Amino acid sequence: MRFSVDLQEAEADPGRSPTPKRDEVEWVPLQNHPVFSSTTGPVRDPTAARPLRNLLAWDGASRLYFWDSDKLCLHRISIRLGEPDPTSVLAASPSKVLQADVNPDFAVQKISINRNGSALLLSGSGGLCVMYLYGRTSNKDNATICRTVTVGSQIYLSGSNIIRILQVSWHTNSDTHLGILSSDSVFRIFDLSSDLIQPEQEYYLQPAQPGRSRNATSICPVDFSFGSDHLWDSFSVFILFNDGSVYILCPIIPFGSAYKWESIVEIYNDAQTFGLKSANSVAVSNSNLAISWLEATFPAIADQETEGSDLYVLRAHPYALFDASLSLQGPLRKVCRDEDEEGSTFRGAECEGGAVSFLYNLVVKDSILVTAWSGGQLQIDALADEIQPVWNVGSPPRLRVDSNDHIRGLAMICEPTPGKVSPVKLNQPLDSTLWLGHPPPLLRLAIVDLALPRKTKGGSLIMMFIDPLMPERIFTLHDGGIDSIVLHYLPFTNQISGKNETMRTPSVHPVLSTCQGEISSQAPLSGFVSLSDSFGCSWIVGVTGSRECIVLEMKTWNLLLPLQVDMEGKSLHLEEPKEKDMPDMMSKELLVGPKVVLVPQTSPNVRSVSADSIEGRSMLHDYFKLFHENYVEYAHKVYFELKHHEPLLKKIINDQHARLGDAQQKLLQIEEKQSKLENRIDSAIQLHNVLEERLKRLRKLPGPHKKPLSRAEREFKSELDLFSGVELDALHSSVNALTARLRRHAESPKGNTSNQQRLISRRKDPVEESQVSQLKSSLEKLSLVNSVNSKKVKLVESALRSRESSRS
């Protein structure tokens, strides 16, 4: 959170206020803080081999914690992110020293803080303890003495036991539950609020087929990771073995932990929809077990009417199936691409050595599994299907109950279910594997080689961390320094968002290198933490073995942008956003309010003392200091947040005023155009009225009212047209020719006629006489036909005139 303030307590006598005045605190760059100085601790042998450690922790707000392995104390440093410029981090000096009331008797290799910042975990291979960060002030060195408790003292390295702690982590949904994986292949969950010696849950891991490896220790577990808030992933634990095989335990839930109502309802409805209605009896049986477990663990889920109430969080009730134990699902195998592949290999061909660490990362809809190998390779896979709970029926667990028959603890043997490991093809529909008890397959995304310096023995140790601001980025801490790996291809997230992108390999960026050639430097890192604020700025902080602090600003806005190809310039460039997203006005930490104050535990006798006594004054002094640290500092945080938001608010207001002016100018232009539009609309309406009047007049004309001819009339008209066009023309031409011949014959003289008659009489021929007679008869017939046709034509013309007159 930017501009956050955490006021430190003053190094003064008990009579003064334990919190210093504002002018007594000096704000210096974090890398120049007096705690991080190479002259603070004793000189160490640079050639001495030391395990990979992480002695830094951040509470997610304004406090940074550093474990001093020389003085065996904890430094609490208040920080301001992005002051005075976005690239720097300021720290309050002096720091607050927290001292454990009982110093740990083992070498601390890792520290981790819980969600609400009330307890810090100190772990090492020789044991672990928890330090509560709110304690009493001691007159010695003006340090705060914090209550420190040991967890599992009778199990880990006690007496003749040689059980080593391999990995320990806070549960993601509880502030008091720890998950511990030990060398005896047992995963245990401790509840710090109820019992520090005896675990709440125990799971004895027995993988039947651990896989192939060169040594006999391949069946030993190495690391584990809790799932995140995604369907059944939130109830899952991922366990990594030395040969690289990954197994899943589901469901595992701490007693009394809190979960979102929407998440529980989603998986409950999924089991009823796809499990109970399946045609496969195995799917129905598995879904029935899951539904019964959900209804017993969250009794409110059975009553769907509470969904409309103010119930947002559900508390988990202690429960276990009495006749079934959890199945150790795995080993997880890759998805087969064809029928020839077995899909049985879970180790990449490029990976060397053995698996050393494991990381689960949820990016939107993709569950990413990262396995680190001692050869310096990272194997990155994604779950190709959803996780579902699986039990082995017939293997009852062992329960521990109280006098009221309430479950206080459980233990069970977890082994793979026989016949549940089967290869999954890419072309196989996912509906065919729902609720059948098969472990989810893996989709191989990439294998990244960090190119670490070669070691002759043991290989390299690698720690992995998720960037709190950008989950696509993973930081790796190793002997060679710090590397950043950015995932560009997320199969399910890209599919849901509609991105049709091809598979891109992750990008690897060396952030900090401590190597010189092929040999590691003499000051390997002993601490790493990633910081971020609500404005989208990110930093990483590293501490070397010589107590030197390194602060680097990390760029995040352009890491996930695709490369754009300039076809003309033949160059590659990143597509920069035109405008940055507007940051939140107030950080989420301030909106939530001050943290819950945990009152120090006191005996009943001390509570009954009077306020005027020495014990009462000391008790009131501690209470005042405790409340002052939380509420007064919260008020200062709000003050600085609002103070530094003033320029941003002014800029936003100016931008809003500019946008308002542009909007008013556009409104004036629209008003000017409105009058022109109204004139055009009026002229269009007038033209429309004129056209309507013309249409009405045209409809009143006689032509449109004529009836069409009937069929008989159309046939008669066609016959007349044919007759008038052919026969009448021929007859008229024949009549005209005969008329002309008769006229010429009548005009000829009589003498010629008598001479012709004599010649004719002399040359009479019977043939000529017959032709003349035929010609006469033809003329008579033609004249007769001509007269008849003339009458018919007159008759038709009179009929047509009478019909037209009657219609009009």
C-alpha cells in the first residue's frame, strides 16, 4: 500500500509513551536501513556451505519482518511504498525489536506470517515454533517480548525420533492452522488455537507406484502446496515426491476454517447436476459421497433458502466419513496425443537430478503446477481437468472424540485407488471422465532451464514465489540469484476470454545474479520478498548473506503484451496502452479497517488487580501501547492516504471539468443543428402531403376503374386480330387488282374489241374458255366473301363502340 505509515515505539523508559513522536522517527531508504549493514553481524567463513534460506516476510500492508540469526531476534520495520518517488521504498528507523520469550534451539531457515499478521512462523530442519507478534515491553534493550510456542515437540526430533520437517506452511483459509510435511511420509495439520502437541489431522502417505528413479529415496515426499479458491482446489493438497510425481489429497479442510458461500454452492450444485444424473454407477456413488461430506461439513448448504440471506461465509464443522479414507490421487500424468503414447511419464526429458520444490499457482481459470529440479529446470504444467474428491471405501479412518462425541482429530492411511490411473487422450470428451475417480491429467506448458552453476554434489535448491500483483509472474530464488518467469499462454483463461493465441513459451528474465562465471558468489541471498501497492507498482527486496539489502522496482504493465510486427519497418515492438487504468481511490486495507487487536493472555489473578497497583499500571500500559499501535497508526495511515491522494483527486476533477466542457460544446452544436433538422423535417412533411393529394386525384381517373376482359372476350379479340391482319389485307389487294383490270378493259375502243373477237373466234381454244370461266367464278366468290367480311367488320366495330360507351 502506497504512503502507508506505521509509527514505531520509542526507546524510552516505561513512564513515557511507548510509541515515539512523529519527529522522532527517521525515514530512510530501505537499502540504507541500519538493520541491513554488512558490519552488523560477525564475519563468517565465505567458503562455508549454508542452506538456502528466506529470512524476510511481509504482512501485505506496511510492515516488513527480518529475522536476525546472529542476535536471535526479529526486526519489525515500518515501510512506505513509492515515496518520495515511485521507484523507492522508505523505512522507519529505528526498527522495532521483537524478542522471543524462549529462543528457538534450531537454525531458522524460513519465516512466514499468517493472514492477519498476528503470528510469525519460524521453521528449520530441526523444528519449528510460532511467535505471536503482540507482547509486552521489556526494560532490557527496550525490546518487545513475544510469546513463542513450539509445535509438535513430541513428534519432530524429540528423543530418539529423527523425523525431519520437510515443509511447513500456513493454511490459506485459516489464521491458526499449519500444514507440515515430514520425512516419515506423513502430512499433518496442527490447530494452534487448541493443541500444539497433538495434530488435528494426520494423513499417512503410501504411494503404491512412486515411479522410476535412480536411487532408493524416490518414494520420499519433498514438498507440498495448498490449493486456492477454485472449485475443489480450495480443499486440495498437492504433494511432490523426489522422483517428480505429484499426488493430490482431496478433500482436506481445517476444522473451523471459513469459506465463501458462493464457492460451496457452486461445487454442491455441480455434484448434483453432473454426478447424480450420470448414467455411470461409479459417478453416482462418488458424487453421493461428496454431497454427504459437503452437507455434514457445511450444514447450512443443505438449506438453499439461506442463499438469499446475509450469509456470506461458512464455517467448516469437524467431519469424516466413518467407512472411507481419502484416496491418494496420482501420480498425475500428461495428456496423451495419440494412441501410441502411454502418458505415464511425469518427468520432462530435459530435467536432471531430483525434484526439490513445488508451487501451485491459480491464474484466473488455470491451475498451474510448477516443479523445480535440482538440475536447475522448472517443469510447468496446467491441470487439464477439474479436481474431484475421491475416497477409498472400506478403509475407515481413526477418529479422536471428546466426552460429547465431538470429533477433535482424525488419522487415516491414504493410498491410490487401484485401477484409477488411466491415460487421457486429447480427443476424449471430458464428460466421459466426470466423477469417475480419475486424477486430473496434466497439460505440459513448458520446461524452463535456469542455467544455474553446476554443482558436483547435491544439486541446486530452488525456492519459488508468486508475484502478489501479477500472478502470471513467478520468482525463483536460488544460489545464483533471482529469476523472473512470466507465463504468456494460459489455455483455459485464453479460451474463456476469447483469445485465439498460439502456445507461447514463458519468458525468463534474470533479475539479480550472484554468480561469477561458473561459480556462485560468496554472498548468496538469505532473504527475498515481493512488495506491491494498490497503484500497480511492484518491488522486490533481497538480503545477502552479509546483511546487505537490495531493492529493485519491477515493471509489470508491458510484460503480458503481445509482440506486434511492423511489416514496413521490419521491426518488433510492444503495443503500449493509450491510457493507464485509473487506480483505486482507497486501498483495500484501509477500507477494511484496523486489524483485530489480540489481547495478551494473562492469568486470572492478574486480571483482578487494581488499576493503582504496579501490576495494574503495567497492564494498562501494555493495553494502551497495543491499542495505540493499531488505531492511532491506522488513523495516520488514513491521513497520509488522503493527503497524498489530493493531487490525484485534483487531476481527476480537472479531467472531469474538461470532459464536461467538451460535452457542453457538443450540446451547443447539436442545438444549432436541431433547427436545420426541424426545417428539413417540415419540408419533407409538406412534400409528403402534396404526393398524397396527387395520388388521390390519380385514383379518381376512369382508366384505373376499367374492368379487365373476360376469357371469352380475350379469345374473340385474338381471333379478330389474326383475321384482320392476314385475310382482310389479302382480300383488299385482290379486289384492288381486279378493279384495276376491269377499268382498263372498259376503257379500251370497240374496234379493237370486234377485231379481238374475230381473232379470238378464229383462235378459240377449249382450254382458254375453261380458264376464263374459272376466273369469272373466282371473282364472284371473292366479291361475295368481301361483302360478308365487310359486314362482319362493321358488326364488330359497332359492338366495341357500344361496350366502351356502356363502361364509361
